[in-house]
Amino acid sequence: MHFHIKTPDGEAQVWLDGLRVKENSGVSKRAMKQALAWAAGNADALAAIFNQLNPGIAK
């Protein structure tokens, strides 16, 4: 499971498991740090949304 971070300067993909960055194309360190801090407190909600949007994908 992963989620996307989109900023005016770029986009990144982050694995929910351990909040590891999968790919980063232009997201600043500051924006990444802020997004990862938010994601750490909202991991359950992110997982639920991922599962809603991607039914049938192994968890």
C-alpha cells in the first residue's frame, strides 16, 4: 500500500509500511517531512482509503 504526495514542485510515492519513500520527483525535504509527520498520525485512515480505492489488492 502506498500514497502520493503532490506539491506544486513535484510528486512522491510513499509506502505505508514504515513510511518509506518509494519515489520522489521534486518534493522538497521540508514538504516531505511535513507530509510524513501527518501520515504517521493518520496511517490507519490512509490504509482504509487505499483499501476502498483498490479493492482486491492484497493488504
